[in-house]
Amino acid sequence: RRRSPSQDGDRRRGDDDRRRGDDDRKKEDDRRRGEEREKQSKEQQERRRVDEEDRRKRDEERRKNHAKEARSKEEEMRSREAELQKKRDDKRRREDDERKKVEDERRKERDSQDKERRTEAEKRRGEDEKRAEEAAKTKAEEDAKKQVEEEKRKEDEAKALKQQKATLAVLRVLQKLSNATPENFEALNTELESVMESELTDTGPQQEILKAEANRVREYAKQYVEQVRDQQKKLAEAEANAKAKQEESEKGAREVIEELNKLIAVAEEASEGSQYTCAPLAGEHSLEQAAVVRIASAVEQAGRLAMVACSNCADFLMSRKNVIDEAETIRGETTAALMSLQPRIQQATRQATEAMQRAATQKDKVARKVAASKFQEKIKTQQKHYDKDGDGVLDRKEVIIYAKAEFGFDLPEENLDRICRQLVKQGRKGVRLEDFQILKTAVGIAREEVRNKRKRVERIEREAREKEEAEKRQALVDAKMAELKEPTAELMTELDKLGPAVQASEAAAQDLTSAAGTLTTQDLKSKSEAIILACDPARKAWTDLREKTATLQKEVEAMPELGEILKTELSALTSRGDMYDMRLKTVEGIAANGRQLASHKAFAEKEALRMEVAARLRVAIEAQGGKPEDLFEQIAPDGKMDVNVIKAYLTKHQCEVELEKLEVVFAKEKKDDKKDEEKKDGDADDKSKPPIAKEDFMRVIRIFYKVIKEIVLSDNLLIEQSRQIRRMDVGEVMEVHQGPMLDPSVGVYRVHGKALKDGIVGWVTVAGNQGVTFLMPGGNVFQVTKPLPLTEELKDTDGANLVRELKEGQVLEVLEWARTSRSALGVTRIKAKLQGHDAIGWATISDNEGNAYLEAS
């Protein structure tokens, strides 16, 4: 039965009311969800603020600790430098005392000799007085004798003066020859031979010495001149090679410009050809459509060839640009040539493009005309096909046949009447050719109306089926809802019981955070482990709750209708669970940080003892004029080293260190407690300790410095006499071989060592005389900045034999370091122990591409 319009209106109003009710409920639900999200967001912001405040406090505490450690290290370094300087001053003072003692003995010996001479003189005077009378008699003879002696003395003085002049003449020529150049060497050598021939015989006892010195200076000057000549020859060859290379590059650049010019000429010719071919299509023309299409195709072909030629020019220029750039001496010429050639390429490209666009436009016009003509022809053909009686119009019967054949449906009578009213005027028999397109549209509209009526019937039937299915589904949802109500409430109850355990863990973590700076290493470690143990029950309980919640959510997701009904309960369950999980993670993070801090403090304490022992051992050996690498042989020539031998050596050289400190520094780390216990049980009667290996001893006395301000690495202790090797960047690490030692010329302390970056050896200034610090003790601890493998072998940079994968933020304690190769392709790797773990292996500081994986801390 067909419904009346009033019934349809009531049904539509009912549907509208239901839709409005559903929209209101959805808006209310959205409002509640927004409020819950806003509340959760505020809670999360508050938690983040508290966490940020805690993190800021911890960072401030760490910064203070780091600053304190840096100050203590700097004070320790200064004390070591002062102690070393004191040793050197004492040594110089002892040498001065010994020298003064020798000079005093010599002075006493001279005074004794003078006294004896005075005694003898007095004795002679007495004898002279006794012989005065005899002297008067022989006075004439004595006067004559004195006159002869005076003449002989004058002759000796003249001879000595002549020897001195001859010696000075030879020395002057030798001085000139020592500064000889290739230009004046022959002349100076000839002058030396002439002087030696004329003056050497007059030099007296200095003759052999001057002869040997002349031979030495001549040989030195000859070698120096040969070196200068070799350098001049090499410089000339280098200049010739550079000039030849320059001429070759200029020739290559000019050839490239010439070749490019030829390619541009070809491109211009092709572009002009496309323009010439396109000329008939310019402006208004009376060409037939076939001719237009033929010309347009020819233009397109010519244009494509021209574009290819232009592209060849651009490609050639890009591929040979480096050849042009290498000819720097004719840069102005090549630049001017390129500036003149590039507009020609652009002009040729533009001409070809314009010709192709014009041809395409003409082709499109022809295509549109042909399409319109074909469309009109098709309409005429269709009308003639359905105009059975040939009267030029389609009557009612012919319109029905047309709708059936073209649209596949029977045209209803009412739609046919409407079409005829609109398209067939009074006095006509049917639809004219001019109205055929309107007829086609009207038939299409009629077909859609029929389809819509059929769809409406299908929709009504479908809605009835959906309603029945919805009622059945609602019954299932209600049953499932009743089934899940109780488990949800139980989960909420269990989650409430988890709160006190989490709060207790947080309180313990807060106490640890507050007292971390004052706790000893052992207390910090034990409290951190206690917090982790305290978190375990809460973590297990939360894990069980999370699994149960996940199971519940899967059941709810299997029935989407439950999601809206249980949304509030599930949201509260999930958010509270996530909050507890986040709080537990925070506590566990604090405990992990505490354990890491304990490991760091333990290492720092042992490292401070190691630096003290290493500094005193180095002071002792350097005070004797030795080097640190000779310490092991100096202390234990027989190779049997222990802490007592080290203690005796330090005491002997007035560098006292407590035995307990030495035992801590040279104690071997325990890698396996069970093995240690078995060893204790097996060796209970053996109280002797194993000797210290040379490798372990050398590792203890190693000292590293880290660059904190850019500084030059040079080849000499004295800056004024040194040559720059390279510049060391901030963050680089150097292993110190000798020093700090004072450069007296500028008053700064310098160290001699090897750079970890490339293995280069040289001298570096620790601090300038203006108070600027360039190096600080450190660099034996590295922090991982990018994930990388810790491997068993030095040259295994790819991780073939992996110990473990290092993560960002982990800390490595350096045991030794080496380069994979002496060439520039080698990389620096460190053998290190992962702090807080027993893992030991090799890791790369940075690769050849400049990627840094480790940073000295």
C-alpha cells in the first residue's frame, strides 16, 4: 500500500527527532570525554612539572659535584707541578752548592800558591839585599843583560800580535764561509784557501786547531749549499710543473669553450629550423586542417631535435664545468665567454619552445573542430537511425524505442507525456533534430527517477532488517556487559591496592635523591639496590594487572558497542595504570641513576688515588732525568714488581704514598665471585700476592689530558724554537709521556705526549701565562654519543665478534688505545671497560667520515 504524504512526514519527523537525540547524546559524551582529557592533561602537566623540578635539582647537584671534582683535579695538578718544580729547584740548588764548593777549593789553592810565591819573593829580596854589594859590582853586566832581555820580550810581543792577527783573519773568513750561499760559496772557499795559505803558518800553536775547524766549516758549508741547490732545483721543477699544468688547464678550458660554442651553433640552427617550419602557422592563415596537422607534426619533431641540442649544450657545460674552473688564471676570460654563451642557449631554447607551443595550439584547434563535427554527425546518425518513417522528427513510438535501445529501460508513460509537452510544440509530429540533445538528457533524468523509486523500496526493506539485527545485537551487548562488570570492578580494586607500594617506593627514591650527595659509595649503591628490590613486587603486580587489562580490552574491542558503555571505566583503569607505571619507571630510573652514580663515584675515588700515585712516580723518575716508560725497569730490574717494592722506591726518592693507597690502585678487579671463593678455599695457606704485570703497571701510571680550548701541537719544549705540527681541537685527548715541564723562555708549563686522534707526538701548553687554561687532566673516561658495537678485536670495526652493543649515554673506562693502521685510513680505537658491567672490548672514537661515537668526559 502506498503511504499518504502525512504519514511520510510523521515518519521523517520521528527520524529527525531520533537523530537529534543521538546528536545530543554524542555531544554530551564528547563533552565528558573532553573534560576527562583536560583533567588527565592537567595531571600529566603537574607530574611533568614535579619531575622537571626533580631533574633540575639532580642536574644542579651533578654540576656542583663535577665542578668540585674539576677544582680538586686542577689543585692536584698544580700541587704535582709545584712538587716537580721543587724537586728541580733542589737539584739545581745542590748543583750550585757543589759548584761553589769546588770554586772555594780552587780559590784556597790559588791563595796558597800566591802565599808561597810571596814567601819566595821575600826570600829573594833578602838574598838580593845580601847580594847588593855584589850586584853593584856587576851592575854594568846586568844592565846589558836586561837590555838584551827587553829586546827579546818586544820581539816575542810582536810575534804574538802577528799570531793573533793571523788567527783573527782566518776566523773572519770561516765566519763568512759558515753563512755561505750557492752564489758566493766558491768565492768564499777561494778566499779561505788564500788566507790559509798566507796566514795559517803565522798562527803558531793554533795552527792545527784552525786547520781542523776550517775543514769542518768547509764541509758544513758545502753540505748546506748542496741542500740549498737541491731545494732550488726542486722549486724550479715544481714551478715548471705548475706552469705546465696551468697551460694544460688553460688549453683544456679553451677547448671546452670552443666545443660548447659549436654545440650552441648546432642548437641555434635547429631552433631556427623549428621557427622556420612553424612560420606558416603564424597569425591568420587559410590552411586546411590536414596541412595544419602535418606542419604542426613537423614543427614538433624539429622542436624536439632543437630541445635535445639545447639540452646537450647544458649537459656538456655541467659535465665539463670542472675543467673550466681549474683554469683559474683565465677565470675572467672563461667567465666572460660563458656569460656570452648562456644567453644564446636560453634564446635557442625559448625559440624552440615557442615554435612547439604554437604548433600544439594549432593542433588543438583542429582537434576541437574535428571533435565538434564528429559529435554533430553522431547526433544526426542516431536520429536517422531511430526516425523509421523518415519525416525528420521522432514521434512517441520512436522515442520509446530510442530510450530502450540507448538507455536500456522502458520509458514510463508519464515521463513520455512530460517530454512531449516540453519538446513537441503544437502542430508538430515529434522531436526535432535541434532538440535531440535535450531529449537525451530528459530520458536520462527519467531513468534516474525509476532507479530512485526502486532504491527507496530496497532501503525500506534494509532498514527493517537492520532494526531486527540491532535488537538482537543489543541483547548480546547487554549480556556481555553484565559478564564484564564484575572483572572491571575487581581490576579497579587491585589497582587501588597498588598505590601504597608505589608511594613507599617513591618515598625511598626521594630520600635517596636528597641524600645522594652526602652518602658514601657503598651506601649509595646498597640503597639504590634496595629501592630496585622494593619496586619488584609493585612491578610484578602491575604487570599482572596490565595483562588482565589487555585481556579485558580485547574482549571489549571484539564488541565495539561495549567501548562506549565501558569507556569511562576502561579510561580510568588505563590512565591510573599508566600513571602507576610512569611513577614506577621514575623510581626505577632514580635507582638506576643512583647505582650509576655509585659506580662513577667509586671510579672517581680510585682514579684520584691512581692520579696521585702516577704523579708521584713520574716526579720521582723525572727528578732523576728519566722518563715514565723506564719506571718499571727502574723499580724492578728483575721484573718482580709488587706494592712493597713500589713503596720502597717512592720512599727512597722522598715521594711518600701510603701502602693502603698502593694496594687499592694496584688491586686486580674481581670478575667472578665464585671463582674468587674457590681460589680462596684452594689457596688458604698461600698468603703471597701475585706480582704486578708490566702491562698493569704502565696502565696505572698513564696520564691523559683533555683539550678544553684550541691549542697548537708543536715539536719542541721551547716555544720560541718549536715548529707547529697541527692544531688540536676542543675535546681531543692526549696521552702524556713527559711533563708538565717549564718553558723558561715564556714561563709556561708544557707536556709531551701523543694525540689519540691520529697518533701524532708533540708538545702542548697546559696553561698560558695570562691565565688561560688549554688542557685539563681527563680523557680516560669516554661517554657513548652514538650506538656502536663493543668488539673483541682491535681491527674488528664492523662488529663481527661482538661483545655487546653500546647504547647512547653509557660510560667507558679506558684501559689502552691504538690505531687500526698507521696510514690516514686508520681509526683510533680504545680498549675499555663498560662502567657498571664486566664487559671489556674495543670501541671506535670516530670514523674516517667524521662521525663521532665517543666523547671524552
